[in-house]
Amino acid sequence: MEMTTRMELRPVSELIPYARNAREHSEVQIRQLRSSLREFGFVAPLLIDAQGNILAGHGRLAAAAAEGLERVPCVLVEHLTATQRRAYILADNRLAEQASWDAELVSLELQELRDAGFELDLTGFDASDILLEDPPEAGEDGYLPASLAKKFRALAPILIRMGILTSLDGDGLARYLIAEHNYLRATKHLFEALAAGTTAEADKWSSIQDRFFRQCRSAGADLGLTVSGRCSLELPPSQVEEASREEAELFGD
């Protein structure tokens, strides 16, 4: 397998953009790339041939020129034929588009970067890509948020009497309540996206809602219970009446 082995600093003025480069770079993206260069430095070299023709990095070159850089790092690709170079220019951009994002991991990374005071726009994402709002303030035990701890205290005694839950192991119920909490928040975002008519956003939240619904069903199955289409635990009628009375005492009518 052929590999590139040479990297050089080349004058920006000597680099030649591909005249038929099909990848478009908006002014907004060039501004983002310029901000990225200022924050991270020029860490992703351009790919060029021996004559300085660009195979990859047209946007970075435009950003570098706008920043006033005179030279940029370039990796020389010298083993490709003219036909292969043309094909690679397309493949370099197109193949990257075939990857997908793990929305939950992106959200987790963004939340931690935000908490560290980092400007999210520099990542190409923004706050709207954080899936869920911060959870409510944690309860005294530091395990469940306070609002979920109330629901836990209402349901746990009932499940214990049904022989589903032991007084020493409430993890199954806690997992269900957290999944339900996330499902309801995702549903709220989905309805907002539908009301705004933003199809792509609605599709994203629909997928997230479905993921949390499946988590609810899995947690419910661990308890030996089913979860309704509205993401609620299905309890025997007699237990539902008792649960309603206990929840009324906790939450009011």
C-alpha cells in the first residue's frame, strides 16, 4: 500500500485550487474555519501534488489566506495518477459524509465542554445539539434528581408489595424513571420542532424519543412490567388506585 511520507511548508501564493472542485465553502464556514485556526492552530495539513495542486483542504486554504498566513503545512501525494487525483478529490469529501454521529455522545461532549467554558461554535456544533436540558437539582442522596426521587418514593412501596422490588434494590425502578424523564423531554423537543415545521429537527428528536422509549421498555421489562404506548408503567388496577392516592399525598391534587 502506498503512503505519503513528505510534509512541507508551502507558500500560500504557490498553491493551486482545483478549478472543478465541487465542494462549496460558504462565507459562514470560512469564518468558522478561521476561528478554528486561531483556536487550534493549523493542525490539519493540505494534501497537494508535487506541482502544488490541491487535493484536499480548499476551505482551510481560503481561511488561511483570509487570516494572512503566508505559508501552510502540506502533505505531498505523489503516487496517484491524474485520474486518481480527480477521483480522490471527490472521495475525500464524499466518504466523510457517510459517517454518522452518536447524538448522545456528542451531547455529552458538548455539555462537558460548555461546563469547562469552551465556546461550542468552535467545534462546528452549538448548544442546540445538546440533546437534553440539564437535569433537575439532585436530591439529598445525590442519586436521583429531586423530582424523580418523589416519583420513586411513590412507586417503590407499591412495587415492593407486589413482590417486584426489594427494599435493597431500587436500581431497576431508578433506570426506568431516568429513561422516562429523558423520553418526556425528547417528546417536548419533538413537538416544538413539529410546530416550527423544521423537518430535519423533528426527525432528529423523533429518533431520540424512540431510543429513550426503548430504554423505558427495557427497564420496565426488567421489573416484570410492560410500558404503555405513552411510556407509562402498566400496574394492576388495584395498585393504580393506591398509587394515585399516594401520589396525590406527595404531589397534591
